[in-house]
Amino acid sequence: MAISEAEQSKASVGAWRMLDASANRAAEAIRVLEDALRFILNDVHLARQAKAIRHDLAVVLAGAACSQRIRLRDVPGDVGAGMTVARTPPRATLTDLIAANAARGSQAFRSLEECSRLVAPDNAVAFERFRYRLYTLERAALTAVASRERLKDVRLCVLLATGSSEEAFHNLVDQLLDAGVGMLQLRDKTASLPLLCQRTAAAVAIARRHAEASGVPRCLVIVNDRADVAAANGADGVHVGADDLPVPLARRICGPHLLVGRTAHSMEEAQQAVLDGADYLGVGPCFPSATKEFSSFAPKDFLQQVAAEVSLPAFAIGGIRPDRLERLAGLGVSRVAVSAAVTAAADPGAVVRQFSQWLKNWSQPEQAVV
């Protein structure tokens, strides 16, 4: 049956009103996200991402194809203006706030995409792209909140090789755990796959026994490069670099619960790692190292910018020694990953205690995220 001109006109008016309401809803949701990321999470990078979505949306809505929507706005005639619901998602934490407004924004963008096909079809693709940008921002923001909480007490990561004897490896892990280290990363490019699996399983078992005996939170065990080894042997996560599995692929292997760390040598790499869903960063290299050769070192400006603009936990890497901590602290760095300074020491446990005390004294307490 053919639709009359009057019915078509009525449908068009309704579509414009729908577009107007959805545009307002999307802009409001993105603004709340931007403010939450800026003022509560103190994350410059993610707040900029939200601001960019909000501004780009404003440009589309101000274009000739969409601007006439306001002329058809009819608040008194909106039959849904007084609707109430018995239950709404909670707003007790920052996670709740982010999740609720990301959902509101993505739903509004979907509505914009659909109704624009009726009255402003040239903008449908733009609204779809906004929705996917918001999905990425939501993941990054919720990951940042969760990672800050999970790693709030982890300031020191010790990198371990696997080449020592089984007894020596176990003794070293025991010493480090007794000294209170919060994270161990197994890093050995020369180790065979069976040996890396064996050492990973052993470190996880020792960490579990130590936590059960002492009543303290369990030390996190991370595997360098090999997401498969981490997932198969019960580790807490994997750390990858530019030449390893990309963060999204490592996440597919590790699942939602394991940590995925990413090395960043530039601000661009750090920002992309955040958007890719990394849980923490390794930034550097900072100094010449006894265990690895570097062709260049991280500029001070890069370390300062990461500390100031990215809320993900970030560990300074490369040649970290006790006498270099003060310089890092002056750049805003509050976490370090250490290798030879601990593992080659006569008393590794004593050096861990020294590092931990220095980091505690020089670290600014992170603002609580509620």
C-alpha cells in the first residue's frame, strides 16, 4: 500500500525529532565521559579522545544536513519526557559512571545512524564511526581504572632470566618474595620453550605458596613475549614489545583476566598502547643496561609526558639502579622494572627492600578512583 504524502511528512518530522533527541543524548554522554576522564581519572590522553569525539560530532551536527533538526524540537509534545523506570544502572564508582555513559552514548549514536538514513543519509557513516570510536574509548577508560586498582601497590618489577639451575631459580624467587616484590617478569630470549614453561609454572606455584603462608597479596608473575606460555602456565600476564604480538592479539590469547603490558619508546606508542587495551606500560629505555644493549634512550620529555598525561601504570625500564631513582622521581616516574641491579647483587632481597623503600618515599600517592 502506498504511503500518503501526509504520512510521509509526519514520519519525516518524527525522524528529525528522533535525530535531535539522539544528538543531544550523545553529546551529553560524551561530555560526562570527558569530564570524568579529566577530573576524576586525571588522564589527559583519554580526555582528549573524548573531546575529539565531542567536537567532531558538533561539526557534523552543525552541517546543513542536520542543523534544521532544532526547528522541529518539541519538548512539550514529547510523549517520553516524563517516563521513569524502576531501576537504572548504579553510579557508585567511576567504573559505573564510565560504563553507563558509554552505553548511553553508543546507543544514541546507533539511533543517530538509523534515523539519519531517513532524513540525512550522507551522515549515517559518520555516526557509525563515532560509535566505534566510543567503543574503543570505553575499553581504554575501563582498563585504566581497573589497572590502577590492580597495580596500586606494585611499584617494583624484577626481571628474571631462566638460565640458572632449578635450585638457584627457586632460591632467588623465594628471596624476592620474602623481600616483598610485587611483580616478577620472566625474560629470557635464549631459553627453550619447555624451560620457560617450567620456570613460569614454578614461579607461579612459589608465589601462590608464599601468599598463602604470609597472608599478603600474591606477587604477580608476568611472561615476556610469550602470551601462550603465560596463559598455559597460570601466569598473571604477558609483556609485549613492538616486535611481538600486538596487544589486541595477545588479549585474545590471554583472555579478559590476564594483564597485557606493552613497551613504549615514544609518546605515540604509549598512546596507541592505551587505545589498544594495554593494562600497563614499560617506558624507556632510560639508561645503559648491563643486560641489554640500546641504540638510543628515552628523552626526559617523553618520560615526563607519560607520567603527566597517561593514567595507566607505567614502569621505567632499562638500566635502573638505586643511584638513578632520584632522577626518575624528578620526572614523575613512580614505578620501575629492574634486572641486574637486583639479580646480580650479593643479597637480592636487601636490594629489593632498598628499592621498595626509595620508591615508597619518592612516589606521590595516586588519587583514589572511586
